[in-house]
Amino acid sequence: MQKDYNYLFKISIVGGRGSGKTCYFNRYIEDSFEPLDSSPSFEDNHTGSGLRRKTINFNDNCIIRLLLFDYNNNSIFRIDDEFYEEIQRSNGIILTYDICNRSSFNDCIRDYQIINPNGSDRYRIILVGTKLDIAEIDEKKRKVTYDEGKLFADQQGLEFYETSSKQNIGVHQSMLTLIGQILDGIENKYNDSNSNSNNNNNNNKSKCTIQ
Ligand SMILES: Nc1nc2c(ncn2[C@@H]2O[C@H](COP(=O)(O)OP(=O)(O)O)[C@@H](O)[C@H]2O)c(=O)[nH]1
Ligand SMILES: [Mg+2]
């Protein structure tokens, strides 16, 4: 069957209940924000496995089909083995916490230990602190400082963003960073395999040639 994309990436979003996962994907996929007290859960709106799709043209160069999984669950340490295995099959993971909720940051650190047990390099991870708009309106509502998030991210070698799905801050940029990291990983493998090969015929072939 003819593929109309270069790559298919599975990206999962994780974090405690209420950390803003569904709103983050709503902003990314539909460029919308549902101003409800409690946003509708993913499974309420979409039957099936909790999967949404978006196809993008990355840097006007690469057509990428994204499979976006919002497990709509509590932190990973509370999910069952089946979900955990699903998450491990991701190319990228968005690890979220609510900057106005201290315990969600603690949960997020714990989640990180689970998804990245021994510095796993099977997927790329970015750290996202959500609901920046709330802290910008009233700094007293902020319970996790930018520096705390940044320090944790730096210690783990993760890119870090504070985002607002409501005000459309940082969501698209953080997704582009994650997708770029996944692509870089593929490019590095591609270059390695080319340099190890005696056959140089493929050296000029774009990694984004639709096959
Ligand atoms: N002000 C504000 N509220 C948000 C933002 N993101 C999510 N929320 C609210 O936080 C609550 C939980 O969000 P939701 O996406 O359902 O969290 P989830 O359980 O992680 O999927 C809902 O009431 C959302 O409306 C944001 O960027 N700004
Ligand atoms: Mg949700």
C-alpha cells in the first residue's frame, strides 16, 4: 500500500489527573481550549483506545503522521501493566505537571523514574509544566517555580516548557521540539548505518523520501 507520510510517530502524554493533558492535546490538535471547570475526559469524547491523530508537514520537509495517546489516567505508578506496556511503545512522551499543584510535580518526578528506569533511550521525553496563564494572573497560585522545573529537566537532560493551553503558550513549540528530537534520533541511526555500510549509493537519499 502506498504511504502518504514519511514517518509514523506514537506520542503519549502522561501526568496526574487534572494536570492538563487533554487540554494540551486539544490545543495541539484542534487549536481549541474548552473553558470548563473540568474538561471532558478523552474517553468520554472518543470511543476506543484513547487515540487521536494529526498529520503534519514538519519544516516543509517531512510528512509525519502522529498517533497521540492520552490515557486519561492518574500518574503512571497507578496504571496497570497493559497501559504501561503501551506507553513504552511510544516514540515520544510528554511528561506533564500542573505548575499550580505541588503534588502533581511530585507525581511527575515519580512518573519519570518509572518511564525512564535506567536512562532508557527507547523514546524521547520532554517535561511540560501546564497552566502558566493562572500563575501569570496571580503569582501566589504558582506552587512550582520555573527554576524547580528547569533544574529537574536539566538534571535529567530533558527539554522543559511551561505552557498554557488556554492562552496558547508553548504547546506547539514543545510538540515541535519533541518531534524534532525523535527525527534527530532516526537521522543519527540512519547516518550510523550509512557510514557503516560499504554501499554509499544511499548517502544522498533524504531521510524524508516517501517510500
Ligand atoms: N487556566 C487553565 N486551565 C487549564 C489549562 N489546561 C487545563 N486546564 C484546566 O485544568 C483542568 C484539568 O485539565 P485536563 O486537560 O482535563 O487534565 P487531564 O486530567 O490531565 O486531562 C480542567 O478544568 C481544565 O479546564 C490551562 O492551560 N489553563
Ligand atoms: Mg484528560
